[in-house]
Amino acid sequence: MMTVVEVGTTDELVDLYRDHYRSLVRLASLLLDDVPSSEEVVQDAFVRVHMAWDRITEPSRRLAYLRSAVLNGARSRMRRRQVRRRLEPVPDRLTAESAEAAALVTEDHREVLAALRGLPDRQRECLALRYYLDLSEADIAATLGISTGSVKTHTHRGMAALEKALEEES
Amino acid sequence: MSTEDRLRAAVTAATDTVEPSEGWDNIQARIERREHQWRRPAVVFPAVAAVLAAVVLAAALLTADRGDKTDVITEPPVTTTPTPEPDPEVATPSLWPPTGTSQSFEDPKALALSFAKDFLGMPNPVIGDFREPGEVDIRPKPQATGLITTLEVVKSSVGAWSVTEARAANLQMDTPARDASLTSPVQLSGRSRAFEATVNVTILDAGQVLARGPHLAQTFFTGGGAGAELEPFQTTVEFPTPTQSSGMVVLSTASAEDGSLSEATVRRVRFLTIGGPVPESFVATTTDGRVVRFRTQNATETASVAAYGATGVSVSPDGSLCAVELEHESERNIAMVRFSTGEKEIGLTGSHPAFRDDSGVLAWVRFDGIVVYPLPPDGERVFDPLQGGASGDVRSLSWHPDRQTIAFERDGSVYLLDISSAQSLDDARRVATGSNPLFVGSNLAFVTSKGAMTVDSAGRTRLLFDPGITVTNIDVDASGRHFLLVDDKHNLFWSGGGVIEPLATGIVDAEW
């Protein structure tokens, strides 16, 4: 009995969705600070991984591809947003946070997150992958398509920059 | 507090507040929309379709020589340590939680409770302890001590539990086996013992639950009585065309007191007949030189015409006429056979006949190139024979639904030919290395060493299936879902929702 790949795709995609959708939206929200946009970015990434399915046969690479698509999506969304802000100033928060959420995220958290979002792309992404998804250096490298050496450098510089930004803040 | 700790705390706090809403439907809709876009354009806007076809050609040409790296998205260079081949048995699809929901269970007992209540509809279930390697017993209510359904549960690599099968001791299902591919009617067999001697049989599409409708099909049979030994049963159930490629077969009994569910055996199965009915019959040429119409259900012959040396076959879209390729002392001819009379009506010189979807036009390969004639072929030809090079090696013609483009195979490559503009066979455009081109809707499919591939409008290749057999002939039905495949050993297979099943042997070519 031989499996028809086309049909199998959806089942495996469903598994990916079930296992990773929530954490990926959360990852995107770290970078974007806007849940609806984060959901869109992640849904986009799922459509993309489905399109690329047949080229990526190794399941572990599919997840790396998916993560990478989320980061790419978040990055371009941020750029568009920055451009828009430059053209027409809009309130800093695109979505109002719920009272509950506001209570859980303290002022200190807010400062740290703002500093994180202010970092250069690679540094921010390395820190998010490491401190939210707890990925190993090898997995971060696979996700970002860079060497583990670069991951070390970006992470190190990111932490240093974050520290500096927080010191200036206080 | 170090910056690292502050970062970790901030990240945890911020992400904990994010609870995404259900996104699967959106994803699925967008994927379907994408696929729909290049599957059916010809039906709606012929002009758009023509442009699109040109895009297919251009994109396919651009990408044909670059292998599979044809996506618009830049794929990151990925450096992963080699991982062991995944064990296919591990990836057993689950019955519960249903795929496509964000429901996730970190505890097998919580999973069992949800399955008992939400899937089976037990009013007040009692959940037993988890047993290694993966079993949990459930009972419909505290006092029902004799009614035990055992759930087989597995844990995914990320720690989420799911139910893979449910088995009631009093309801043993021998067939269908797990993940067997079903067509309607399906025969069920096993042994049972039921208090009221009534066993309910329910067939569910993936996503449906036993607790409430809709169900794909529901019936019952009379099983062995209470207290007695398990008694063998055998019953046949018909079901309508499923919408999903998988589903479940459920045997269950209900309480005599209140009609609530007592116990159930639930098994996952696949459906071969997704998305539309399978054509009732197909026509094939056999190794003993006959043209035979077979009933799809069990490959039994319904009509047969002797045609010495029959090799290829093309069935007219209305099913009345067959163009049969006959080979005799290395000379090839085409005979038109009408099944209703068994008579060979017209003889043509040439080979590889292919009916266009308006029945009245036939394309085939003649000594002087590809020719296209209305039928009977004494009418005016549709266009002049396309010459250029030897036409003897041209084979496997297939019409695009636009009625303008013909795909064919030549020297191990797939070509597309626009008959409205081409001056010669050399105007055909090579699109890929492969054989047996076939239009699935307006998508071009063909066979390569890797299996059957399609090229979509963006020029991406996509594996349709990896048959693990050497395909020599292939055909697809009008729904684009059900394939007939002939291998180099004259075995005929068919494929629908998820698997390829052997159908007959001694077959040279076959068409729906």
C-alpha cells in the first residue's frame, strides 16, 4: 500500500498546525506586538510551507521553514508599518491591550519588550528564538539560514544592546 | 536581576497573554483558494485561461531545467544535523482530538474524558487509569461495570496525547482493518455480543462525531445475545461519497434504559471515493488482445470486444466509442469500437488516439505528424498535420480543457503544443523531463522517476503520488481525483483518497 503524497500533506500540515500554531503566533506577537497581525503572519507562513511542501521532505526542515517564514513575514510587516508611521503618524499601539493582559505584563516587562523590538532584525530574532522558543543554536541557525557562529555573535550583541538600552531607560 | 532573567520574564509574561483564535479554517481556505485558482480557470474565463496557460508554459520552461528549486519564496539554506528516518508507524493519525482544532491534551485521562463525552456522547463517563504503553479504559457510567471500552492513546513528540483507536470487548471488528481504504458498500466482519443483540454501525467522515449528527451513514445489525459467547457477524453498509480522505467506522451498542451509548469500537479508515463519485466503469486493453469494459467496484468485465493486438485506448467522453490502438507486425492502426454493438466502425492509420472532451474530435499520431480530425474522419481536418522530425516517437497525447493545447511525450520529455498557432511539431515547447503527460483540469501532470508530478501555474512541480511502481500509462477521471495507473508488469492500480490499490492484472492501457 502506497501513500498518496498530496493527500498526506494536509494531515501532516494539520499536525504542524496543532503542535505549533499557538507558539508561532506568540513568537510573532513578541516581534509585532499586535495579535491579529501575528495571526495573519503565521497563517501566511502555513500557506507558504504548504506551497513548498514537496521540496522539503524532512519534517524537521518543514518546521524550520515554517519558523523562518514567520520571521520573514513579521519582519516585512514591521517594515511596512514603519514606513506607514513615517508617512502618517498613528498611535503607537495598534491594538488596545485588554485589562487582563495589562495586569499580567508589568512596566518592567514592557520596557524590556520595547528594547527588544528596538534591536536590529537578526539580534531581535535570535533572542526571541532563544528566550521564547528555547531553540538550540543549531536550530536557530537552521531557522535563520545563518551559521551557528553568527547566531552566537547576534545573540551576544543583542544581549549587550538590550542591556545598554535598559540602562539608559532607567 | 540579570538582563537575561528580565528578558525571559518579559517574554514569558507577554506571550502568556496571547491566545490566538482558531486559524485553521483560514489557512485551509487560503490553500484551497490557491489550488482552485490554477485548477479551474478554463471553465470560467477562457481568455484568462489562455493567458494562464502561457504563464504555465513560460514558468515551466524557465524552471524545467532547474529541478525543484522553483518557488517564489526564498528558502533559507538550512543546516540541520541528519535526523533518522521517521518511522511511518509512529505517525498514526488520531481519532481524537479532531485534526484541525487547537484542542490539545497533555494528560491521557483528560483526553479520554473528552473522547468519551464529546466524541462518543457518554452521559457520565468513568475514566480508568492510564496503562503503559498507551491504554485508558472508559465506562459510560459508574454502575456500568461490565461495559468497558479501551482507548488506545499515543503521545506526540511535543507531548500532546491523542486517541488512535477504541475497542469494546463485546464488539470486535476484524474488517475493515485500520486505515484500510473503503469504497461503498463496505463489508464489516467480526464477533459481537450485545445485550439487546442490536449493534449500531456508523460511518463518519473525518471531523464528525458519534455523539451527534451529521453522520455519513448509520445502520444496525443483530449480533449475538447477552451472556453468550461472542458470535461472528458479517454485514454490508452503503455510504454516500465522503468529503474527507479519511474517516471512521464505529460499532456501538446503546443502553436499554435510556438509549445512551454503552460501548463502542472506533476504527480509522481511509476513503477512496473522495470529492465525487468514482466512475462506475473503465475501459482497458488486455494482454490477451481484447478491449474490455470493467465495473470499477470489483473489476468484473461487463463487455468485451476482441481486437487483436490492442495496445492503447481512448474512450470518447460520452462513453459510447473507443479508439483502440492495434499493433500488428510493428504496424499500428486505430480502430473505432462501439461497445453497444461490439463493432469496429472505422479504421485509421496511426497510433496514440486521444479524444477531445467534445467527443467529436480525435487527435492521434500519424506518419506525417500529429493530426486532429472531427469524427467520422472524413470531415474536414481541424488543422494540417504537424510535421517536423520523425513523428514515430511521439506518444501519450492529452488534451488541455481549452481544446487548443495538446501535451505529448517524445524522447523522455513532455511537450506542449498549441494547435491554433503551431506550424510544425518543432513549435512544441518542452516543459519537463518525464513521460505520460496528462491534464488534470488545466494542470499538467506527468510521470517521472520520482512518481507522478504536476506543474502548476506558477511553474512549481508538485508530487501527486509516489507510486513505487513504474507507471507506463495513467488516466484521471473528470473530478481530477481518481487515477488509473498501469505499471510495466501490466498491473492496473487505482488511486483516490490517500492510497493506491491494485485493481486488475493483465492490462496494457486503461481509461475511465
